[in-house]
Amino acid sequence: MSAKGNFITGLAIGLVAGSVVALLSAPQSGEETRQLINDKTGQIKDRASDTIDEVLSQAENGVMQARQLTSTTIKNARERVDKLQSQGNKLLEEQKKRLDRLSKSAASE
């Protein structure tokens, strides 16, 4: 898990722990405390949902960037391989011609 993910997890746990301590130490009736717990729980769920949505969005963006980079890298590698293969074939043909000339020269001597 990344440092940002660890931070977000720690933040969420801290929010929950702080809310529980605040609710338990507040001088309120049981009904008010239950209502406050329900309200805080809803807020925490909303924050968690927003955080999850943000993390998922960032992950999707990262995956898209990685795919684009991979695609570009593969394309460049293929172009380089094609160029090297062409150069290799040209060199091979030149060497075959040279060998033929040497063979004919040696045979005529």
C-alpha cells in the first residue's frame, strides 16, 4: 500500500476514534447521543465513499497512463527492431555478394 493509502487509512481510523471519544464524553441524553452517532456515522460513510472514489479514479488514471506508456514503448521497440532487421538483411546481402565475387575470383585463378 502506498504512503498516501496508509495516510488515508490512518485518517479514517483517527476520525472514527475521535468521534467515538467525543460522543462518549459529551453530556447528552441517550437519544441525543444515538442521533449524533447516526449523524457522524453517515458523515464518515460519505467521507469514506468519497475517498474510495478518489483513490479508484487515481488508480484508473494510473492504469491508463501505464497502458499508454507501454503502448508507446512497444511501438518504438518494434520500429527499432524493424530498422535493425532491415540493416541486418542489407548487410547479409552485401556479404553474400562479396563472397560470390571472392569465390568467382578464386575459381578463375
